Amino acid sequence: MITQPLIQNIDAFCNSKDLLVDVLRLDNVHTIISGNKWYKLSHYLHDASRKNCKIIVTFGGAYSNHIVATAFVCNEFGLKSIGIIRGDKPAKISHTLQDAESFGMSLVYISREEYRNKRLIIEQYSNPEYYIIPEGGYGELGAKGASEILASVNELEKYTHIICSCGTGTMMAGIIQSAKKHQTIIGINSLKGYPEIEQDIRKILPIAFIESKFEIFNEYHFGGYAKKTNQLFEFMNNLYEKHHITTDIVYSSKLFFAVDDLICKNYFLANSKLLIINCGGLQGNLSLPKGTLFF
Ligand SMILES: *Cc1c(COP(=O)(O)O)cnc(C)c1O
């Protein structure tokens, strides 16, 4: 389904002379299911096929990369898909949802209140031909898939820190269980007011990893999920001009901003070797006015 991700070195990130800063370009593994999305979905789909379920049901918002990825992959596998979308149907549907529909996904819009109480909705799909994938692929199977991300990294052991973005924390749960013992895992939380993410990550770790150490930064959300500022756009454009790294407004821009900021504040000891996981997922950027970004 996807190609091997490459590693790109970015020298002198915030004048980081005595650090190594490498980027895992997971954003380039596929044009549609870029980033962590295929990794998180793969074990759910195998499970669905083992259980002979023919219709995949999943959840997301109007800009959810997970929704598009699920629609695309189900189409490839000859499965039907249903996307339960948070909020009433808008007059103009987002690019993300248009794409999902073009891959054959049926969209069902529900109010935010109903969405919060997913259990009732899930009951409607309790027939064995349906297979439910939680929002964002959150769960043990999603984390298990994400634990395969680091397998493609040459000389993985040389890194001292692995840094990723977090929405549900599923990818991070995968990184935690596949990193080397000496490595520090850092997550940059894109959601505001969600410090419980740490517990939610522990809940989906295999028992042997429940006590694992990791660090989450909760202060780099720029006002909240998918919120953005001119400072963020400027940062994204600079990063692109200097290093040809494209980032999205929801996750990876905030991830790189955070790393840059932490380097400037001397958070990392000299000679640290950082691996930043860039997950891409650029379709959310299409909602910006033309010309905002250089890419
Ligand atoms: C989906 C996505 C995430 C969130 O992953 P979780 O496993 O839900 O934490 C982070 N970054 C990017 C770019 C994504 O597309």
C-alpha cells in the first residue's frame, strides 16, 4: 500500500549546532493515505476480514484525515464504508468529506450531542456484517499498527529522542512500544484542555509497557484543535522554504514549532539525536485562503 519513508536531516534548526535533527518523512509514503493512517488502520482491517465483516463504520469530524484514509483503503479492499460525521451537514461540504464520498464512503451526519454518546450509535451497527473502527483508529489494534512505523528506520538505536504529534495518542502508543529502551518519547498534543491523553495512551499499551516513561507537551495547540495564527503560517512557510518540509495546520506544523521552540530553550542536552515523525496529511490545508501557504 505504501512506500518506505525516507529520513531527511535538517541542519541548523534553531541553530541547533550540537544536535542531530532528522525527520522521518511519513508524509510521503502515499498521496492519499499519508502519515500514520494506514499503519493505524491495517490491523483493524485484518480483524474485520477475519470476522467476515463487509462494512466498516468509523467516526470523525469534517476535516478528519482518518475518514479519508478509511474511505480510500476500504475502496481498495472492496469493502463498504460508512463515516459518522460530527455536526450537521453544512451547506458546502469540506474537501475532506468530498474526497471520502468520492471513494464510496456513505456519510451520516449527527449532532455533536449524539456524537458524544457514541455508544448509542454503535448499537445501531451491532449487526455482525458491520465492523466498527473507533474515531482516529484509537485502540490497541491501532497502536499495534503504529508500532510498525519505526521498523523502517535505519540505525534507529542512534536516536536519543523520538518526537511525534498527538491527536488520540494512538500513534504515540505505537511508538512507545517499539522504541529502544534508552530513547525518550515526546508527544506534542494538538488538542487544548486534554491532559487526560496520557492516561488514554496508557490504556491501549500492552501490559508490559503500561509503566513506560514518556513526555507530553500540552501547550503547543495554538488556541485549540485546528486553530491557527499568522505566526504559525509564517513558521510553516519558513520551514518549507528552508527544508522543503510541508506541514499541516492541525498537527505537524505545531509539532515542528514545538521542537524548534524546545531547542531554542535548550531543552535537549548537547549531542542529543532527535527523530521527528512528520505525518503529513495536508488536506486540511485546503480550507485556507489561497496564498496563505507557499505550498
Ligand atoms: C492523524 C494524525 C495525527 C494523530 O494521530 P493519533 O494517532 O490520533 O495521535 C497526528 N499527526 C498527523 C499529521 C495526523 O494526520
